[in-house]
Amino acid sequence: MTFRIVVLAKQVPDTRNVGKDAMKADGTVNRAALPAIFNPEDLNALEMALRMKDSIPGAEVVVVSMGPGRAAEIIREAMYRGADRGFLVTDRKFAGSDTLATSYALSLAVKKLEPFHVLIAGRQAIDGDTAQVGPQTAEKLGLPQITYAEELVSIDTQKVIIRRRLERGVETVKAPLPVCITVHGSAPSCRPRNAKLVMKYKHARTTTELQEETRDYTELRHERPWLQITEWSVEDLQAETDKLGLAGSPTKVKKIDNVVLQHKESKVLTAADNDIDWLMKKLISSHIIG
Amino acid sequence: MNNVFVYCEITEEGHVAEVSLELLSKGRKLAGELGVKLEAVAIGSGIEKVSQEVFPFGVDVLHLADDPRLSPYRTLPHASIIIGLFKEEQPEIVLFGATSIGRDLAPRVASALRCGLTADCTALEIGDHTEPKTGKTYKNLLYQIRPAFGGNIIATIINPDTRPQMATVREGVMKKEIHSANHKGKVKNLDVSKYVKESDFVVEIIERHIEPQKLNIKNAQIIVAGGYGVGTPENFKLLYELADVIGAQVGASRAAVDAGLAEHERQIGQTGVTVRPKLYIACGISGAVQHRAGMDQSAQIISINKDPNAPINQIADYVIIGDVAEVLPKMIKYYKQNSK
Ligand SMILES: Cc1cc2nc3c(=O)[nH]c(=O)nc-3n(C[C@H](O)[C@H](O)[C@H](O)COP(=O)(O)OP(=O)(O)OC[C@H]3O[C@@H](n4cnc5c(N)ncnc54)[C@H](O)[C@@H]3O)c2cc1C
Ligand SMILES: Nc1ncnc2c1ncn2[C@@H]1O[C@H](COP(=O)(O)O)[C@@H](O)[C@H]1O
């Protein structure tokens, strides 16, 4: 039985480069208007998965991502760094899912990959900073969870030992497999792309992507089955539609406010001695300092 | 309507965590507004005494799960107790601290109860809602307000149809307020074996290093905070010097922390601590919304910045347009000569 490590990776809008049209009228994110990147902590998760693969001969790393078609980009990126296969959970009906609906869909996808030994996610995604999907997916699959993993101490086919980062220290825990691990940004960063793997996987495509190519890849695909990124729809997962998308999400966005500064009447001073002295004197005499 | 619950986290020292006391204060207000009771849940080992800590915050019922196996915290046994208890009690609202424990536990509970959970709320209010499509109205929902999308927007999240309505909140966001020193509630001891099963203990803790509470800038009365604009470690020393003479703590923006100018514990903002000192001196900080989220409740704000148009200036009471390397020594000098 192959030792299987499943990595959950998300393509996220780069929240450091947010423009005006980033939000749609219904309060959901307009992903099309933003540069998309590999969620940073998911790269830490991928690295931990690759280290597990390095220490268990014959192990495979499988990446699962849920998102629109272009999320296949991060699956390829993961392959360039050492992942063996990828699955894209994609369907219009998933749109608008909150963390509960997302973890439901992901748990069905991961179930299709059973038997697996380790499920690894990033701690949190930078678009929402919720850190909920990992533990919620674990709960749905009935797996124990180890959150905020910082270091893989050891792993064999039965158990894993992980050091985890807490607010005020570190804790080393041992868990039997299968287990769900979420990885903290303080864990080792991901290895770079490997030139050979880039050559091997650069033509990896989902079926949808292939339809847009002009060249006919049927034969190549036949010879090199690893180039297939499998897409899973709601139907493929046999998901109950009332647990998906906006309908399956208990949290609703009531209102979005763009952040506007409330202008305060402020007193403007210069760096000149008398200005600084005036301010300090005022602070001292009003007992704010001193 | 059912009651408001707060998960009371127990610290390494066996006390109720600050953030939980803050949430009890908020929970008390929400319960008052809704006309329901405030209930608390504490899980740990040897924790009978926590009742004395929580009752002054207006707790009506304290659910205690006390068992040697329940400390230190582990996800599965704590989750099983909470999930079992909430299935019986059907809370209206549940609040957790957004700590490494709260954020490990709450999603697991929300998944099992199939309810909504909003992480890192910065405000919680009670309000009504009318569904635009169906016209259906909902009374007295919990508005869970949080910055989203890297802090570029503020979202109000609601859970119209599912219960409980759950939220996590960071330490320092809500204000800790004693309700009444003599308030006495009821203690309900939970039968732990009814909720946890042997398999909940599969994850074994083999080693722990918990450092004593380090640096805590949250309760400082005065904060001198440095940003990326401070530029160099030498200039950052000026902040320590000023803080030292006026009795302040030093804080930092994330850019300053990322640049290695300050330790992570000093970071103020959405992903750092939230502070509300009586004086906040922002040195070379532009005032990105993620930073302001952690300091805009300060009673007085001074901004020292070369750029007259830095966003932080708009929320400052005093703006000194100038270079921190020039302004800080002058402040230090004046104070040394004129205090006492
Ligand atoms: C999800 C997310 C969470 C975040 N969380 C936080 C958080 O918790 N806390 C936080 O702080 N940030 C946070 N950030 C980052 C935030 O967006 C800003 O990048 C950061 O606050 C900027 O820090 P700064 O003001 O020090 O640096 P800058 O924006 O680079 O500003 C430097 C300022 O210094 C001034 N200056 C330069 N030289 C001098 C000088 N010699 N004298 C005086 N003034 C000078 C400049 O005019 C400028 O205004 C977060 C970002 C994201 C996406
Ligand atoms: N759409 C998704 N596809 C794959 N993994 C996801 C998705 N959403 C969340 N995750 C995983 O769950 C982690 C936590 O996400 P979040 O709860 O959104 O902060 C991420 O770091 C990912 O590993």
C-alpha cells in the first residue's frame, strides 16, 4: 500500500495588492481582479509533506485544491517542487462557500483518496485569515488534528512526531496515523522548483485546460499519465448541493464597508525645538506623561 | 431565546485567561441586551477555584469539567465535552478567545455542530436583519464584525439560520469590566466520562516548553511604537530611550518586525496585539488599516512622520512632521530637563 500524503493547497488573491474592484456587490471576493498566488503557509505545508516523502521510501504526495480553473497553476507549482499528483475540486456550485462548506467539499475529495496516511494543510489562508478549514476538514473525516506544526521530528508508517508552535512556547506531540496536520509559517520554507521536475510536469493540465490548447495532447497524455490533473465536480464527489456554496454556508456577509478613515482634527507641528517643547510641556502638565 | 456561552481558557498557571475575562464582560452585555443568561465553560484539572474568578463578571452558570486528563489542553477531549454540552444546551451565542487554543478548538466544534464561526472579530453587536431576496426578517442576530481581505474591508457577518452563532476574538479587543464583585452564579459539574471516549486521547504530548508570560505591551499606559520609517536599529534605540524616560513600552508595526527592528511580541495590529493606551506615539508608521485596527482606540495619538499625508496623521491628535532621528532626541532632552 502506497504511503500517501495529501496536501490541501489554496490559490489566494494577493491581499497585499488589492485594488478597488476587489469585492463584488454581493460581498464576495472578485478573484478575477486580483493577482493570484500560492497561499504562503500552504508552501510550508507542502515542504513538510515532501520531507515526509523523503523519509518514507515509495511515499507519494498528492495535492488537492478547491477553486476556479486557474487554481491548476498552484498544482503545477507544487509538482515542480516535488508533488506527484494533483486534483482540482472545481464547480460553479462551490462558489461562495464559507469554511464549513469548503471543508465539507474538501473532506469528500480527500475521502476519494483513501487510504491516505497524512492530511496536511496550511495553518491559514491570507484571504480570510480564518485558520478553520484544516480543523473542520479533520472533524468531518474523523481525524485527530495537530495544528501549528513547526517541525517534523520523525515519521514512520504508523505514527508521526511533530513539534508545534503555541503562543507561549512549543509542544512536541505524537499521533498515530492517519492524522491531520496544519502547518505554521514558522516551519521550514518550501524548497525551490527543481529543473527536472519542471521539465517533467510543464505540460500537466486539467481536461478543461487541454480543451483550450491548440495542439493535440492525446498521445502525449497516453504516454505520460502523470500529466493529468484530475478535476472533480460536485457530481464526482456526490456532494449534497444544500451543503455547498452560499446555500450550505451558515455565515453570510451582511455588509461590507470599505475602510474609510475618520478624519480627526489634529494639530500639526514641526520638528523645530519650540514645537517639540510646547508639546512635551503640554503632555507633562496634563499628566499624560510624567 | 437561549443563553450566551463563553469558553473560559485556563492558563498554564491555572487561572482563567485574560481574553476569557474580556469575553465574559462582552458576553454579559450581549446577554443583558437579549434578556438571557450568561454561562461559562471551563475545562481542566484542579480548577474548582475558577468560579471565584468568573462570577464577578456576571456569570450565571459555570459548567466545570475537572479531570486530570484534561490538562494540558488537547483538542479531542476538550472538543468532545464542548460539542456534547452544546448539543444539550443549544446556546444562542458562543465566544472563544482567538488564541492558539481557541482557534484550534472552535472550528472543530463548529464543524461538528454545523454552525457558522467567524474568526478574529473586532466588534460584536446585536441587530436585526432582513433577507433582501425573501424579505424574511430576523430579530436580534449577532453581528460579527471583522476586518477581512488583508484589512482592506470591514465585514459584518451574520448566521441567520444556524445556532449557535460562534465567534473568536483576540486578547485586548474587548474591555475587561467587573459586573459586580458580589455576583454569585451556579456551578454545574460535568460528568467528564459521559462526554469523552478513550480514543479522544490518541494524541500524546511528549514534551512541553512553555515560557512564562513574556513582554506584555497590552496593558501599557503609554506606548512608543516604531515603524519601517524608523529605518535602523540605532534609530530604534531612540524609541527605547524615550520609552525608558517617560515610562512607556515599545511597540512596532509589522513592517518593523519583518525588518528585524523589533520582536514579534511587540507587533501591534490585526495580526499582533490590540492596545488602548492613554498615549500612543507612532514613529515612522504610515498607518495601514491592519496597524490601525490594533491602536485606533488609544486615548491620544501622536504621529511623527516625514510625510504630511501619511494616513496615520488623520487619526492623530498631534502630528509632528519630521524625521524620527531628529524629533526623538529633542523629546528625550526636554523631558529629562523638565520633569520632576
Ligand atoms: C493580512 C495582513 C495582516 C497585517 N497585520 C498587521 C499588523 O498586525 N500590524 C501591522 O503593523 N501591520 C500589519 N500588516 C501590514 C500593513 O499592511 C503595513 O504593511 C504595515 O503596517 C506598514 O508598516 P509601517 O507603517 O511601519 O511601514 P511603511 O508603510 O513603510 O511606512 C513607513 C512610514 O515611515 C515614514 N518615514 C520614513 N522615514 C521616516 C523618518 N526618517 N522619520 C519619520 N518618518 C519616516 C514614511 O513616511 C511612512 O509613512 C498586515 C498586512 C496584511 C496583509
Ligand atoms: N479552497 C481550498 N482548497 C484547498 N485547500 C484549502 C482551501 N481553503 C482552505 N484550504 C486549506 O486550509 C487552510 C486554512 O484555510 P483558512 O481556514 O481559509 O484560513 C489553508 O492553508 C489550506 O491548506
